[in-house]
Amino acid sequence: MHTAATVTDTVSIETRRSSFYWIIMAASIGNALEWFDILIYGFFATIIAKTFFPASNSTVSLLITLGTFGISYLVRPVGALVLGSYADRRGRKASMMVSIVMMMLGTAVIALMPGYATIGVAAPIAVVCARMIQGFSAGGEFGSTTAFMVEQAPERKGFIASFQFASQGLSYLLAAGFGVLLTNTLDTAALESWGWRLPFFFGILIGPVGLYLRKHVHEGQIFQEAKSGEHPVSTVFARQKGRMLLAIGTLVLSTGTSYVILYIPTYAVRQLHLPESFGFMATMLTGAILTFVTPFVGHLSDRVGRVRMMAWAGIVFTLTIYPVFKVIGEHAGLGALMAMMAWVGLLKAVYFGALPALMAETFPVETRATGMAISYNIGVTIFGGFAPLIVASLIQATGSKLAPAFYLMLLGVISLVALWRCRTTLNLR
């Protein structure tokens, strides 16, 4: 026989579980939308180049498109300063609402904008502006939402914050799924005319769902009890520069890998001479691994330590990435490409599953959103946003298909040094 107390306890548990899942969805959906837009832009870079940035040389056109992709990232640190500071002063929720509205606006402009052949130079200018709006909004997204998540469940920081990056895996899965579907069902003319716009329209539909979810969440108790930072930006730059450099350092391997994965469909076509659908299929596999493995890694990091797990993953990644690219270059095919991306996805999941919580632990509550936002976006801008352009340029300059491996090995060394310093100077485990 159930007593009233038992029933009440059961309802309370179910309510907490419901709230926990609602928090995860509300916080991670913005990151998912951000990455979905980024991936679609990167996946369809060749078509976007023809539509908005026509040039007599296809390589030049592609490089301009990828350069525009990178230029938009220059705005991200500005968004980090503005929205990160806003989150520390006025609340994580307020900043989260602003960022998702701006993401929707940027996505809508790209989806609806006529091409260069229709309206001339106004088309590429509008696309650049749209990417800059997205860059500004994304600048505050990571810091605000990660701070929000870890402050909702401080005893399970690794697990709950891991969904921030698991949502990236879901974005890979959805974006690559669109790539496979569209390239296999539409002919080239239809795909270049209107088919590439369909994923962007889908991205617009995600926005209202995120707005609804975020409207019905509340600030974490830790933030409510903390003394609000009146000048979080000046505090971070004046007193926490070392913490900021360590956060950037731990991030660079993860962000560089993310954007090289984004470049894989283009790499598969231009360097390996494989069908376009092969690159999308391999990226879908990577997305599935990132989606389902990352939360498990986050949970494990709460038990065994984040630095330890990330260090081992970083070492293995740095030592094996060159052989992986060498094998795919010599044995190009769907099977080899799938195996390569499965290995990269697994190691990346182990590394970045614990990363959001580690970055959150690097900063105190009063400056957490600002510190993470600035660190994340400086790292992403320098080592991630320009990664496709850097990789494409290195391949063009050297004629070597192994250029992405050398770039990732460099990032691996930087991140391993940063992890060692986190352990020795901040006593993070």
C-alpha cells in the first residue's frame, strides 16, 4: 500500500527528472542549431560558391566561400564579450534568448537570399552579413548555455555539460543526412538551383522550438546565490588571463577536429575523387558516434577525472592521425573513409565529452559565462573557423593530401600542454 509520502516522493522524483531533461534540451538546442547551420554551409560550400561567389576559377571561388566562412568568426569574440558579459550580469537565460533569435535571423537570410545571377553583388554582401549575425550570436551561446547547465546540476557537471557537445554530433548526423538525401534524390541542376536551401529552411524551424524551451527554464541556484559580476569582462582580462589561455589551449584540438570533419565531404570529392554522397555518409557515422558516446564520456569524467580522460584521448589522436590520413590517401574508398571517420569520431568524443565541464571549472561563477565565451570563441575563431581555409590552402600550396593531419597534430600538442598546465596550476583532475 502506497502512503501519501511515497506518492509525493515519486512525483517529486519524476518532476526533477522531467526538469533535468527539459534543461538539457533547452540549453543544447541552440548549440545544435548553430552547428547545423555551420555544417550545412560547409557541406554545400561548392554550391554556395557558385551561387553567391562566382569566379572564373572554381578553386578561387571555393576559397572565397571558405574565407567568408572564416571571416564571420571574427565577429564571434565580439559576441562573446557582449553576450557573455550580459549573461554574468543579467542572467544566463536572458543571453540564451537573445542568441537563438539572432541565429534564426541569420539562417533565414541565407535560406531566402537570391543568388549573384539575380541581384548581383548584393547577394554575397547579404550572405556575409548573415554569417556575421550568426557569428555574433554564436559568440555568446557556448558560455551562457554551458554555465547554465553546470549550475543546474553541480554534482553531475560532466554529464549534463556533455550534451552541449553531443548536440554537435546530432547536428552532424542531421546535416550529413540532408547531404546524403539531397545528393541521391536530386540531379545537379535541382540541387544547385533550390535543393541546397532546404536544410536552411529546416534550421529556421528549429528556432521557435528552442525559444519555447528556453522561455520555461529558470536560473540555477548557484548563480542566484553568487554575487553578480559588475565588470566581468575587465575582471577576466585583468585577473584571469592565465585561466583564459588554458581554456583556449584545451579547446583547440577539439575545435580544429570539428572543422576538419566539416571539410571532409569537400575533401572526399576534390582530393580523393570520391562521390559526394560518400563524404556525407562518413560524416553521418561520425555524427552518430559523437551523439551517443559523448554523454557516456561526460558521465565517466565525473568519476575518473576530466584531465586524465582528455589527455589519453589527445595522445592517441596526435599519434594516429597521420597514419589515418596516409591510409585513406592510398586506399580511397567508402570503407576506408568510414573507418577513418569512425576512429576520428570516437577519439573526439572521448576528448570533448569532458571539455565543457573542464572549461566551466576553469572560471569562478561570477565570470564563468564571460570567461568561457571569450576563451571558446577566440579558440574557435583562430583554430576552427579558418581551419577549412587553412587546410584547403595547405593542400593547394603543398600538393599533399596529408596537410590536414599535420595541422591536427600541431593542435594536439598545444592541447596536451594546456591539459598538463590545468593539472599543475589549477589542480583540475
